[in-house]
Amino acid sequence: MKKWIGVIALTVVGILAAIVAIEYLTVPIHSVPTFLGGKHVRGHYQRRGSALLVLAVVAFGGAAYWAVRIRRAERADNAPTATAGAVAQAGSADSLLSRPDSTPETPPNQ
């Protein structure tokens, strides 16, 4: 669950940035709420809106990338591998080296 906290945080940041960007880009400058810095006649609200829109896209992209990496890692951890089974059947290197060969070497036929 700890792995997903970053994905959730990036998603929340993306949602908030998208909401504020839409507010900046759609509301007239004199009607922008005061908690967004309204009542200033001069300002770069189009730039702020565009920057927040870019931030929202980057946050959503980062959250999606992170979620895909977590999902792939979880699938890889749960999937059985052929090499792990072969190693388990053969044993460790020490056990292989300590026991004698089961087939003795015979001299080649002349």
C-alpha cells in the first residue's frame, strides 16, 4: 500500500491543478475568486492557467507511469519463473560440488 501513496498524491495534485487551470482559463479576470488571486486587474492569468494545465498533464502522466511500474513489479513478483524451478530441483552450487558425479567417466573406445 505504501507504494501507491505517491500515485495517489500525484493524482490529487493533477486534479487540483486541472480545476484551478480551468478556473483561470474560463472565468473573466475580474471574476476570479480571491483565493486564486482575484481582484487584481493586471495579471497573467492565461499564463497561469496554461502552466497549471501543463502541471496537471505532467502529474497525471507521472501517476500513470508510476502505477504501471508498480503493477508490472507486482506481476513479476507473483509470476513463477522457469529458472527458479530448475535451481530448486538442482540444488545449490555447494551441494552440487560436494557430491560425486553419478556417472563415472569411461575411457573412449579405441
